[in-house]
Amino acid sequence: MSTYQVIQPTVSRFKVLTRPLPTLGLVMAADSLALTVANFASVEIRLAFNGQFDPMIYWRLWPVLGVILLAYAVAGLYPGVLISPVDEMRRTVLTTTLIYLCFSTAIFLFKEGDAYSRGVFLLAWAFSILAVLAARFMVRRCFEQRPWWGYPVLVMGAGKTGQMVIRMLHRKPGLGLKPVAVLDDDPQKWGDVEGVPVVGGLAMAPMLAQKRYIPYAIAAMPGVPREKLLALLSRYGQTFHHMLIIPDLFGVASLWIAARDLGGILGLEVRQQLLLPGPRLTKTLIDYSITVVLGIVLLPLLGLIALLVKLDSPGPVFYGQTRIGRNGRYFKAWKFRSMHRNSDQILLRYLRENPDQWAVWMREHKLKDDPRVTRIGHFLRRTSLDELPQLWNVFQRQMSLVGPRPIVDEEVAHYEEKFELYLQVLPGITGLWQVSGRSDVSYGERVNLDAYYVRNWSVWLDLYILLRTIWVVVLGDGAY
């Protein structure tokens, strides 16, 4: 019996349900609707504030919508798959800003400036960016789990790396790649990986790409010899429209890495953003400006919370815990007190009465139903309002608005070799851990998220996390 006869039943049992055109169409429709609503809202808001202009002159600009969509396509925002949220935000902001600047310049050059309101253009620019990002987020949340969403992808390699890739694509369907089959030359691995069928050897790639209309392939074999990898790329690089290679560079920055041509030699440039003075200065300015504004705006709320904490239980309003900061310096991280004054005794008594919780406490340093938390403390923790006093830590440059979660001495052992990365930056009030599930994330995942943040740090990543924090706090995801 031939190999083809053995694997043919396996091939026939999987179907490619993904439909690229609906995915592309939905993303483009979401952008079009968002831009239309943003511009309509900007005109109406300006009219409501005693605007003196004819709104019809703006509706005659509808062809500009097509120009913006074309610019988005050139910027790589379509088809809207396999793009990180941070990079998508960066491209959207820069492209939209460039289009509005060019359009404003054209109006000035054609001496039409008096006919149009500067306020409308400023509002339209800001609303367009926010609306497009929100619309894309909502489209993915609504449709990413549908079987037809996204593009089919073939994974080459059924080993640990292939399993990791498939697991990640299943966990993040918003990326838009749906693994439909796996190929591996080792017959011992034929069967399935993470629910995806391993249908045969690598030689089947051209047939599957043609018959199943699979435009993407991922070569997940970082351990193969160089000669075999080059042969693989040469043989199948023309088969798929897009071919991704997973290199043997785990633990290296991935968000802002760039390919460079060194006279025909492939080089990968990894920018150490933490060492660049410009981005670090920008991060400091953002920290100070947002902290001052928030401190002034939230002053009445801070006073109200302080009063409620005082009335709810005896003890001080604020609680300071010693944490490890940048370069190993210790500092007091301030919070509104959310626990009873004799919290240590309450915890020991609770753990003695509930011995099954000892393992949870030792592993996570958190309890879902923590008996030490006061009534107002439960509310403060769920809404993250207990961390507002850390704005003072930011003002003193002991913390940043965004960064790794500040830790205590007992947690250093969990970080192992990643502790050196932690020491390179200021810990943050919010961070990747907080916007990735907070207390629902295991401790090991928290450490990996902190390491990822340091390796991939940029102003754009900070802005993305700040925007995601608002969403997470409103929903109360993973907070207890």
C-alpha cells in the first residue's frame, strides 16, 4: 500500500471552511463605516457649537474615503490578518494622520481654507483614528470564532514548535490565521496536533495548496539543518502566497525586529529601544503629562475614596508595600487600603481552616475569595481604583504608567533569568499582565508577559496598553 493511499483518508476528512473574501470585506466595511461616522459626528458636533458653514460642502468630499482605504492597503492594513494590535494601531495612526495632513495642505494650496472649518478637520482626524481602531476590534470580537473567519494556513512541522504555533493561533483567533492541516516527514507524528490533522509528508504541500486554496504556510522547524531549510524554501516558496519561517531565536524581541539586506545576506535588526534616549524621553514626558492631568481631574474622586476607606474599617487610608524598582532600588508602592488592619492574622487563620488554599497561595500569592479584603476593598480592587495613589509613585519616577508588575523579594525566584529584564525598566501601574486577564493569568504567564514587554518596549506598546486598560477596567476582567 502506498503512502498516498495511507494518508488519503486523513486528507479527505478535513475541510477548509475559512473564506478570505468575507474577512477582507468585513474589515474594509468596518473601516468605511467608522470613517463615515467619524466625519459625520465631527460636522454635527461643530454645528452644535455655533458652527457657521454649509455642511453639504463636506459630503461632497466622499471620494476621499476611497483614498484613505487605498492608503490603508498600501500601509499593510489589509487584509487585516497576521498583524499585532500594537503595529495595527501604529500604522492606523500614522497613515490617517498623513492623509489628513495631505488633504489639509491641498485645501490650503487651492485656497479653499476659508470654506472649511479647522475644528471639523481636527475632530474628524481624532475621531477617525479612534473609530477605525474600535471598529476593527469589534469586528474581530464578533467574528473571530466563526469558522469562516480568517485565512487557512498550513503548518510544516508537527514537533514542539508546530504545536506551539497551532496553540497560539487557536488562543488568538483575532490574528486571522486558521491552521487547517499539518505536514511532517516523520510517519510517527501522523494523526493530529492540537486538534489539527497531520495529513502526511512535506511533499504534499503543493497539492494541498492548490486543491484546498491555502495561501499561507508556516515552516515551524527551527531545528532542521540549514541546507534542508533552504531546500524547503526553494521548493515551496513559490507554492504559497505567504510563507512564514519560525527561526530558532526564542526569547528575542519580536515586535519591532526588522529584516535588513547586507549585500545579499539576510540580517535581522533588533533595536534596543530601552537604550535609545529619544523613546525613553518620550515615555517620561507621557508619564508626567498624563499623571499631572489625571491627578487634577481625579482629585475629587481621590478624596471620596479616602473618606469611604476611613468609614468602612479602622486603619490608615493608604497602604504602602516595599517593592523592587528599576536597578534593584526599593520603594514604597502606595495604594488605598483594601484590607483589614490585622490582615496577617486573618490570612493565617483562613489558611489553617482551609488547607486546600495553601497551594493556591504559595503558587499565585493571591486568593480569589480573600478574607482580608474589606467591603469597600472588594469594589476598589475590582475597578482597580485602589491603585490610583500610585500616580504619586509615577510623579516621583519610582514607577511608570506602563511597565512590569511591581514585585516583592519573595517573587524574585519565580523570575529566574528574566529578573535581569525586570530590573531594566520602571515597574508600572498597568501592563501586559493587567490587560491579558490579570488574576486569571498564571504566575508563569505573568513573568513571560513582563519579559515580552521589556524586550518589545516602545511608545506604541505603551499607548496600546493604556487604551486596553480602560476597556479592562470598565469590564473588570480578571480582577479580584
